[in-house]
Amino acid sequence: MTDVATGLAWDGYTNAYIAPDRLTVDPALPVWSGTPAEVEPVTYEVVRHALWQITAEMGATIVRASGSPFTIYGEDYNTGLFTAMGDWIYFGPFVQYLASAMDSAIKWTLENRSEEPGIRDGDMFLTNDPWIAGNHQSDVTLVCPVFWEGEVLGWVGSAIHVYDIGGTVPGGWTASARDIYDEAVPIPPVKMVEGGRIRRDTEDWYLRQSRNRDLLALDVRAKVAANNVGRDRFLDLVRAHGVETIAGVIKRISDSSERAFVERLERIPDGTWREENYIEFPKPGPGTVEPVVMTLTKRGHTLTFSNEGTAPQRGAANTTFIGWKGGIIAGLSPLFLFDQLYAIGGALKHVRFDPTPGLLNCASYPAAVSCGPPIQILLTYSMAKNVLSKMLSADPELRIRAGGADALSQFPLSVIAGVDDRTGRPFGGLTFDAFLFGIGAFAERDGVHTGGASWDPKVSAPNIEFNEQVFPILYLERSELIDSGGAGRQVGGSSVSATFVPHKTRELIHTSGAGGAALPSSFGIFGGYPGCTNKLTLLRGTDIQARFRQGEMPQLEELSFSERIRFANQQGLTQGPDDVFALEGCGAAGYGDPLDRVPEAVAADLVDSFISHDAARRLFGVVIDEQSLQVEHTATAELRAAIRKRRLEDGRMPVGDDTADEPIAAEGLEGARIHEYLTVVRAASGSALAVRCRCGHEVCKLGQNYKRHVLAADLPITEGNARLEDPSTFIDDIFVFRQFYCPSCATLLETEIAQAGAAPILDIAIAPTTP
Amino acid sequence: MYLVGLDIGGTFTDCVIVSDGGNTATGKSRTVSGSLEMSVIGALVEASKGVEGEVALSEVLADCAGIFHGTTLTTNTMVQRNGARTGLITTRGHRDVMSIMRASGRTAGVSVDRLMDVVHTDKPEPLVPKRLIREVDERVDADGDVVVSLNEQQVRDSLEDLVAQGVEAVAVSFLWSFRHPEHEARVKALARESFPDLFVSLGSELAARVGEYERTATAVINSYVGPGFVGYLTRLEDELRSNGYKGPIFVMQSNGGAYRLEEAKEAPVFTLGSGPAAGMTACSFLATRIGVENVIATDMGGTTFDVGLIHRSRPIPKSTSIVDQFEFFSPAVDVESIGSGGGSIISFDRDSNSFRVGPESAGGDPGPVCYGLGGARPTVTDANLVLGYLDPDLFLGGRQKLDARAARAALAAIGDELGLSAEDVAWGAIRVVEYQMAELIRRFTVERGYDPRDFAIFAYGGAAALHAARYSDLLGCAKVVVPQGNAAPVWSAFGAAASDVQHVHDRPQVLRSPFDAAELEHAFAGLEEAAGSGLASEGFTSASIEFERYIDMRYGFQIHVVEMALADVPGGGRLETQGHVEALVGAFDDRYEALFGRGSAYKGAGVESVGFRVRATGTTPRPVIARRDAEPGGSETAYIGERFVWFDREGPESTPIFDGSRLPVGLEVSGPAIVHLQFTSIVVPDGFRISADEAANFVLAREQPE
């Protein structure tokens, strides 16, 4: 697509491919053009169910046929069903952002392959091009046209995160890449299967680049098998019900999802929601951070997402538009289409993406993008979840799904390699411990400890015994990480720690690229605290082997050591038999003011080792008897009162430019809840609408940035989570943990991770459409 | 000589007594949850009244070769969470294995459409709270080498401490314990020494397989359900002995076989899910009896629709099960369930301007609207009633009167939203349900590499016979068998009586191709020796012991495995020559392509075997299904009358109703018809015919074209 206003070509070469509303397809390609039938309810329900089952069945085929641990444990694959022109019908309940690029692969193929080499029955096209369909080069998509009586009726597709597709670093994440030329080759759609057979020439060329061609070949077959299943089932349904009926059901699925989406949007006031987060370029590199911004605007029935304000593309921390859009779609589905089997097609008619190219999250060729998923896409998802959560908290039904960011907003990428003495063979890969992350707090319930991710409904991690079979390592522990979840009225789910030593090998070689090591990246909402950071630690010269011999299984903090190394982005760090490696995954975020948390819930978390005594007092203001582990109610009430008093004393009204901060006149918003603690009311004086805190205090006029009319206090960054350490190990910029309090009741309204001196972020701006 | 089968269900306790001549007497008693053993005795007394000559219970028991007992007690303990206060002892650093649950604990066993609504997903309540978990210093590595020896003092302290906390049962699960069982065994010995009454479960004894989470879960569940189950079995045994029974008592396992009461007391975890498994055993027995090799067994009750497969006369097994989102290792019959029972709720969906059936269920309480127990939302049972498939006066043998008017009103309310009549909605809902069932069956069979058209359908449970003709038609299955005779209402109890004693022995061991025949044979021989000596100690002679061999295989680099039954390998799976090994690898390639499609096998990566499994069976006396001889007479013998039934969307037609118990053997009746049975009805649509066979089953099939 060429953008008329900017003249930018979104064709999949320099900038990512953005499909035009009408595709340009070679007229020689026969496309089914019948009229969808009106479908009666029974057939609709029967076929809808059967169509969706196809995606699940394709997924089951992939799992069983693939050899990739990503597939088995990360459920890092997805499947989908599409119309003839590549619009969504359904995708599977697996990694959401993997599916969300498949429509783009099909549309690009239709526009660019229908003439030459042509699209025929029995063909399948493979691509991993991050400017067309892959989130990074390791995500390989295979799409397959479904022909009915000689015409294209629809498409099926499978995508798998494969183990290794070449490039300068095993496993495909090239954290040191300067540009795409340091990474695995991006492949625009090529005909991998022709007339039902895998093309030997194409496959040989494709496998030739891999460090493990057998594993890659298995994954080609897994996708082929899945697509065969999908196509055959699709056609079975056509034969059973008639092509017009199937087309009618597909149309109705889209209409139904669209209607649900629009009805839900109608219950929410117009406005703009905004979030700023950061990408780290840690030491020993530059030691700086760059901003990433997401703005969500709602006008009537349309949502618009923008990345404006994000820093220019840089180093290896980029993703393309494809990844950015995928992260956003992954955020939309569970919040809006939870009862529509995530049928995103209809809803997407009301979602606009307004990307500025050349930025970190919408990089142009030839930026390095292989680390896009662990860095940018997960962050995009987290930010999308937060802005959407703030938006839908206006609706009494939808708000229960609002929540703080999940853990793993930045992935602690940590690959080990070496030679296994047990077999004499080289090994390399991820241990997947970090997949045991937590889900963020919801409005009315806590997050889920080590519960996986909301963007990957079926994620899991392997057993320790599996990892010790595959890698020559010995775990000292794998635990739910105390204090890792963000504090709040509802708390974020706990993350995980894992510690291991080399075992039956000379050494392990670590390659890591962990964002979110200096600053928390999972942000809470409405006063919720962030989760902890990612932390990779190497203790050198420990007494571990002697302790083993003495009959001890010591834990990290009990070891003596000669050197403690914290690292984030390192290549080739070696770990010998006396060295101990520990990984801590970043935690999920909280929701609401922690002083609102029921004290007994704090005590229960303490008993179950999810929080420490120190955190109970400091963050939640709850005093718990160290012996009985019961809440001391009087002491708790006093402590909480003292904390509120301190908030009022420490907080200052922000100063600075307030000119753009005009009250707005709007009808019909009276009574609207725009924040967990803030509601729109008729102002006490004058006719304008005002924003009122739950305590009755009138904070500001509607249209003004509430953060400029409440108290703000900049606390040391380490106050944001009990596990945080001094960020100066990795970055030189000074950041603060900023809190905003109601000047009357001292409720914690919002928290920010902010650069010292930066203006408050305008996170919520209700702005009704002027007729 | 008699054989007794027993099954304790939620509502009724069923009993079947089979005598030498094949006479099958049945009895039912109401299950009294506080006194299950007396419910059993009650059912036994009832059943013995039906034994030829109306012998006293004591006479039956005095001349009884074996009592086979199935129970949902452990399942109920897990559902109601009223198990023992349980502690866990594990390797230092691994306390959280049961709360981490490999992260999959949030979604395991949760239907996919539900797990997409993230806010409503969560992990289950823990079975062992963290404060009752103790870590001890010890460590074994993947090769079974001891890295850190066991700290026995810590074990003693932990046991003492846990007992002081009121723990009644302890699970012990160390990393790699099955490679070096001595550490866990030592804990058990120390526990015996100090606390002889403490119930102790070891991961290495229950599940010698890789995977510490599932193995630990197996041990924890075993301990959690253990004390309650042992108490019950002890009381039951006392009760049976005091009534004069001296023979062996067997308990049904989830693998469809039985084990001795003494073993059941050690490993109650293997009874979880044994109810559906016993039903499968009954199907398998019947299938063999009537000469059907491949069966899709379908059981539809009030809340669920269960599917299992019998292929070449063997129920298809699985090795990992899920209970309350906990995954655990248990050799079990592979039965899958969807929430599509008679209680599935029919609802209007505004966004699509359509209606949906399920996944919500009204269950048995309040149940369907027509029960009149307070259910306000219409269900599949209500739809069946409105369409005339059920007789309001004869439901459950007349035990439950149904309110058709209330059912129609509830359906009409949904119809109003759509501009449809109550009957239109009912008609549509039944079609949707039948499609869903066909879809589940199709997926279940195809995913296991089979073609449903090669199978016959068995339909049992209260509601399956209402729908079986149509779902079999959608699948292209040749015929439907509705097991009848007097065993049908006590199907699981009958399955228990028909079961053999079964033990499954596992040995995880990775071997890479080219395989050595002698090495494979050696692995199996070792397992058979262990399993055989176990059965021998239970009194089975070598002539009554059978072994089945299974091997888990995969291509190099794969993680998932395909279980190969050696009996299915051409040549019978012998492992004497390299030719036999090649036949095995060839059979794996074929099976793989059957599962994943032509061209999906990637032979370049080589083949690995990762586990050996032997299923050892000690055969027990078989019940005999009584013959029902062909009787003279036409269909008028069984004709009850007519009622209006909807077989066509356009309207109902007057349809003949037959009493199944009086239908002459061999006589074919053409649909449309309803065959009324004691506890269910068979719907015979237009184009189908039904007949009673000499084993007292009903067989439904499509009319052959003239």
C-alpha cells in the first residue's frame, strides 16, 4: 500500500507490508465469487464450531509432529483460517501475535505471487520475512490456498517458531546485530510445496542455512501436515453444507465479532489513553534507555493505535510494523473478543494502525529485528494491555478484565551452549524457565502466580528433568520468586527463579539479551506497582562442589563466591563447574492502591512466601505478627494512616506548562467512571463537568490532566518493587518511581517509572467527539 | 460359582452377580455417602434376590470366585476436596513444583473456549499448602548418580514436624528418584519406624517416568485420597468377610483392569477415572462377545458426553491424566469428555442473533426445566422432551415425571428472540448437539490415526441412544449397538465383573536407531519378569498371565512420542531378528503417517525409542452373557401405542412406540419409531431400522437401499 498523504510505500520491502483495502491480484487466478447464503441458526452454530475446531486440530498436528521445544512448551506456533482474500476467520488459541501476521502473508502472496509463479491447488508458500509476516526470522509461516472446484475459496496457514534458521548466532536471536545483514536471511513468500509435494530445490536451499537441518525439516513437515488437515477439513465442511452456506457462516462470524466489538466500544467514552515505557541499551553497551510510546485513541466506533514519540530504530532492539500490530491484536482479543473465539476479522474493521516508520517498534529495512519478539513485541503487548485496560475500566462489565501488565514484558533471553560430556555432542538452546511467568492483577482478583501469559493461553515450561536430559546442567532450585509480583489492591502474579550449575560438562557458554534488567517493564495501573526486573546473575568461584561433597544442596544466598556478575546483554560468558548461574524473570504488575488490599490477603501471601515481611509493611502497610503470622489490625491501621499522612506531606502539586489543559464541555458523561478511583460529575461550581475522586474530592475539570491537579512524589526507583536493585549497573540515566496521590484522601491514583524531571504522562484524556 | 461386580456411583450403587450359567442378576441401592460399605451390601442383597433360586447373600459370597469393585470415591474426594491433610517431602530447592505446575496448571483440561476468557482462568487450590512442604538435602542426576547423599536427620525432623502439624499422609518425591529409588525408599522406612500409621506415597513407586511435576502430583494425589480410601476399603473388607466372603477383592483401575485390594490401598491414585474405564471394559467384553473389533464407545449422561475407542478389541490407552487441572502419570483408558450432556443449556446469543448449546450445564441440580427442580434455562433434555423423543411419564423408568409444558415455555422464550417456535429451537438445539458429538468423535478418532467409518458405535448411559443414530450417520459408521439386557443399567458394575487384573510397568530408556533386537527384547523381558512375578504372588498361574508390549517411539529431535503396540506390528511384534526390528520401525513410519498425513514422516532424523511399557494381565473368570433366543411373533408383540414425535422439521408425526423388552429377537423394525427401554429410549429415525440380537442388544443401522 502507498500512503497518499506521506508517499510512503508499505510494500514489504523497505517498510512493512500493509495490505490495501482492495488487493491487486492477477485476474487469471480464479477466485470464488458466489453469493454467501443466508444461514439459519442451526447451521451457523454447527459450522462455526466446526470451523474453529479446525484451528485447534491443526495446532494438535503441529505439536505432535514438530521437534521444536518452542512448539511443545511455549506453544510458540499458531494456525489460522482465512477468506479467499486473506481476511481472518479464526486463529488458534496459541501464541497470539504469531497468528496475527498470517493474513499479511496471504495478502502479499496474492498480490505478488498470483501472476508469477502462480497460485495453484496443492501449493503452499513459506515466508519468514519480518516486513511481510514473520515477527522475526525464526517465525516461519506456511500458507496454503484452499481450492473448491478450481477456484480459491479460502486459505489455511501455520506458523512455527523454529529452532534455528541460520544467521550469526545459534537460535536466531542476534542481540549484537547491527542490522539485518548480521542476522538470519528474511525470505519473502516462496513456493515450498507444489502440487502437494515439498519442492526439493526450495527445501534444500531453506535447510542449508540452518545449524540443525533435521529439526527444521521436521517443522516444515509439521506445517505441511497441519495445513493438509486444515484444508481437508475445510473442504469436508464445504461438501457437507454447500459452498454458499460456508461462505454465509464465515460472513456471519465476522459480522458477529464486529457487532460485539462495536457494542462494547459504544459503552466507553471517547478519549485518548497513553503509555510510555522504555527499551534498555545496557552496559557494557551504551548504558542508555530509549522511550517507547503507545497512544490509543477512541472516536466513536474506531480505535486508533499510534507509535508516535517512540525513539528511532537502533541496534538489535527493533521490530517491524508486523510485530507491533501483532502485539496489539494479542492485547485486543482477550479483552474484547473473549466470547467470540477471538474472531478478530470483524473487529479489525474498526481498528486503525497509524505507524510512523523508522522507529524502534516499526523499523524499516535493513534494521536488525531478530530480537523483536522478546523485546518489542512483548512490550507492545504489555503496553496495549495497559492502555486498553484503562479504556475499558469505564464499563462496569468489561472492567473486570482490565489488568496490569503480565510478567515477561521483557524476555530474559538466555541461551546456553557447549559440549555435553555425556554424549560428546554439542548442545545449545533455551531452558524455558522464564516461561513460568506471572499474569498481571485484574480489577477484582489477583493475577496468577507462575501462570503463563494471557497472550499464549496454553503456554507451559518443561520439567527440570527434561532440561537436565537435554543440557548438561544441574538445578539448585526453581521457585516462585518472592516479592516479584507488583503490589496493589490486587497483586500481580509471581514470577520464577531458576539456578543451575554445569554438570558433566567442562563449561557452559551463555549468550544473553535481556531487556528490563535495569528498570521494571511491567507497569501497574491505577496505583498498582510494577513487577520486578529481569535478573541474570553469575557467581564465580563458589564452594558449590565442596558443598555437594559435604552432603548439602545449598541455595544461592548460602554460597561463598569470589565474584558476583550481573549481566543483561552479553555474548560468550563462560560458566565453569564452580560458577553458579541464576535467572529471575520479571514479575507481573499490580492493580489499585496497595493500601486498599485486604490485610488477610497480605498475610496469606506472606504464609505462601509470595511476599516478605518487609514488603507487607512497606508496600501494603500491613503489620503481621512474626510468630503467629496473623494480621495485627490496630498496628496495621496505624501504619496505613501513617503512610497516607506521609503521602500528603511528601506530595507536591506538579508545576509547569498547563496551557493545553483546557476544561471541556461535554454532555452525557456525567457519572462515567474513567479510572478505578475517578468519576465524572457535575462540577460543584459552574456548569462544567469535573473529575471526582472516590473520597468526594473534586480533582479537576474534565479535559484537564488529572495528574497536574493531584499530589506527586518522586521516590527512588528501588521503591517500586522490593526486589529492585540500583539500575546504574546497566544504565546511567536517572529514573524515579513516581506516585500520584489524591490530595484529600491520599489514595494512590497512579504510578510511573519516569525519567527524573520528566513531565507527568497524560495517560487518560476523555475527549468526547464534538458533533 | 459366582462373580460379583460392584460400582458405587453418585446416586446409586450398582451390583451384578454372574453365575456359571451366565445368569446375570442385578441390584441397585441408593448410595449413602457416609456409609458406602453398607450401600454395597445393600446392592449385593438386592442382586442376590435375582440369582436363580433366590439364594441368600451369604451363599453367594461363600461360592464367589471374586468381587470386582469400582468406585468414584477417589474422584469425589478430589472434586469435593475433602481428602487427607497431606504433606510433601522433596529435594531442596524444589518446594514449588506443585504450585508452579509447569505453568500449564492454569489451563490443563480446561476447554479451549473457556481458557480464552483469561480473567476466568486460574490454578486449582493447592492439594498441599506450601507450609506443609519440607525440603531435604539430597540430589540425584539424570543418570541416577548421587550428587548429594540423603540427609536422614532432615528427613526425621521433617516427618516429625509434619506429623506435629496434623498431617495424615505424606508424599515423597525427589528429582530423578526413579533412577535411584533408594533415597525415597529410605524416607518411607524412616516413616514406618517412627509413624507406622502415616500414609506414605513415593513418586518412584507410583510412576517410574521422567517428569518431576507429574510424578510429584501422582504421589501427592495418592496421599491426598489415600487415608479416606484405605479406611473405606478396610470397612468394606470387614463387612464382606463378616458376611462370609473369603475370596479375593479386586478394585477397578483407570486402565480398565483391576488390582487387589491390598494394592489399591497402596496406590489409590490409579482408581481416579475408573468409572468410565469400567464402562469401556464392559464395551470391550461385549464387543468381543458379539464379534466386533473396533468400537467407538459413547456414554451420554446428564452432564457429559464421553468417548473412548476400542481398536482390535483393545481399549486405546493413555499415560497421563488430568484431575482438577493437575496432570499426573497414570496408565488409563483414553476417554475424552465434552460438556454435552442432557443438562447442556440452550441460550440466545445476541451478537450473532443465534442460539448456542452449552458449554454451560444445568447438571442434575437444578437440572433441566422439565425436572421441576428450579431449573429455569432450557436444556437438551427439555428439547428431547418437547420433540417427543422422551416420554414425560416414563423417564428413568417412571421415577421422574417430566413437565413438558414448562420445557416448551422455556424454549419458546428463546424462540421469541429469534422469531422461532419452541419446537424450532428444540429441533435446532438437538441438531447442534449431535453435530458437536460427531465432531468430538471424529476429532478423537482421527487424531489417534483412525477412521471412524471403520468402527461401530456403542451407545450407553441415559441419553446416548436418543442421539446415536444421527451422530453415527454424520460419521459414516455402519451401525450402532445399544447394549441392553439386564447388565445395561449397571454397565460399570458389569465392566468391573468382566475385568481382569492388570499391572502396567514402565521403563524409560532412550535408544537410537539402528536398534539392536536383543537390547529391545532384554528391556521387555525385564519388565515382564517384574510384572509376572507380581501376578504370580497374587496367585495367577503362568497360563493365566498375558503380556502386552508397548514402546514409545519418535523421530530424532522430536519431543512427543507415538505409542506403538507391538501386537499391531506385522509379525506380531517379535524381537528375535533384525528383520523384526525393521518391521517395528516400518510400522512406526506407517503409524506416524496415519497420524499426521502422508509425507509427514522425516526419516532423515532417525528413530528413537524412549520408553518401554508392559501391560500384564492376570485373567480372571469371565461372566457369560445370557443368550436370548429368537421368539416368534411380529412387531405387534412389542407395540405400545403411538405418540407425536418430530422427525421432520416441518412438524410431528404419529410414531409407533415399542417396548424393547418384548421385541422379538431378529425382527427388524423400520423407523421412524421409538423403542422404549427401562432407563432410556432409542430414537429410530426415518431411514434406519432396529433389531434386537440374541445377546439382548439393540442394533441400529441405515436401511439398505432396495
